[in-house]
Amino acid sequence: MTSSSATAASEAESPAANWLVPCWPVPAPVVAYMTTRAGGVSTGNHAAWRGDGGLNLGAGCGDAPEAVATNRRLAATAMGAPILWLAQVHGATVIDGDRTDPHDRPQHGDAAFTTRAGIALAVMAADCLPVLVADRAGRIVGAAHGGWRGLAAGVVGALVDALRARLPDADLMAWLGPRIGPSAFEVGPEVRDAFITRSTLHGDAFVASPNSGRWLGDLGAIARVELAAHDVARITDSALCTVSDPARFWSHRRDRPGGRMAALIRRVADGVAV
């Protein structure tokens, strides 16, 4: 596999609800977006910047249930397909979207994949790292929710392994979405130790914090190590920080309570775009 890693300086905005379009060399049968806090009906702490309707997609962060339901319907309409939502638990369980009805109650898991063109996958985040994965031929797609606990549990590798178990010859590429940046992600030594125990290569993802005994961690660097360990070399990093951009993103560390964005991906019928 030819090694290719890029960092997008900026993300182009989608006309659909001010979403971001990942800048990665994804094949034509794949459509991917990252929602922002704008374009929905949520109000109060879940509104968009300056009080406009917010597109909060999280059902467990204090928003009105009817607002979340409306926002999720808006997202599904924009994606042109029902969305497979997950009950995220900061673990490494991968849901098989080929065998899951998106209309059923969300299953507990932090990643999903599918070869179907009739559904979209979603992972929610508001500081955690969303990771989207696609086959270079557009035959299979996946999404992972990379909170630090999930990353330490191996969720990225588990997703890649699941995709290759379904398509052994899959040539995979990945996109790393907006998350808490390395200047804001201050953690205790136990977090760093969890990653160093997993791989000594993760040591480069941490630098000493000015606050004694603590560390600043880089979730993107951690994900790149995990992807490389599973032979995914084509990695595009948005390099966007949720904490430092309140106009576009919610941040769990900055906004309590606040909303959730979602990274979305789907296959479309060959030659058809949404």
C-alpha cells in the first residue's frame, strides 16, 4: 500500500445545514459529512452560535426530546437515507450495519460499518474524535467514535478489522474529524499510561503540561498510530479543534450542558449522489 497522509488546512462547508465536507480522496460512491451546531431547531444551551436553531443530535445531553428527534429527521433527509445511530459507551464494540435495522433501538457500540447503500452511519462527538473509514473502491464504509477510553480500548483497530473481515481485499483510507485539540486536552498520568501500555509509539502523542504532573494529549496522533498499526496509510486529518471554535462546534469541556455533532457516512447507489 502506498503511504499517503495529508492535513486539510480547512474544510469546505456543505450547503446542507452548514455541514463540513471532509477533504479526503474518497471514491464517488461514498458521501461523508460532519455536522456543525447550526441548522436545527434546538434552543437554549443547545442552540447554534448567537442563538439560532441548533442541530443537536445527542439524545442524552439535556435537550428537548422532540427537538433531537426533529434534528435527526433533518439529518436523515439531508443524507438521503435512514441513519444508524449508536448508543455510544466509550468502548470498542463494532456494530454490523448490514445486519442492523436503523429504525430499531440504537445498539450499544462505538463503531459501525456497512456495505449497504440504503443506510447512513453516524458517530456523535463534542470533543471526542470521529473517525470515518472507506474502501478505495467505495464498497464498504465505517465510522468510529474515538473518545480516549475507546481509543485506548482499540476501537479504531476493531473497526478496521471488521471492515477487512467483510472485505479481505479492502484498501482503506481514513478521515479524522474535529475534536479537542492537543493544546486543550489536558489529562492525568493515568490516561497517558493507558496508551503507553498499549503501544510505546503513543508516547509521542503526549507532552508535559505546565500544570505539574499532567499531560497534553493529541487524539489525532493516537489515531494515526492505531491506523498505521492496522495498515491504513491514507489518512486525512481535518486538524480542527472543537474547543477553540465555539461558532461551529460544541465542546463537552467548554459547554456543559451542550450539544453533539455527528460524523456521517454512507454509500450511495453507483453513480448517484445526494
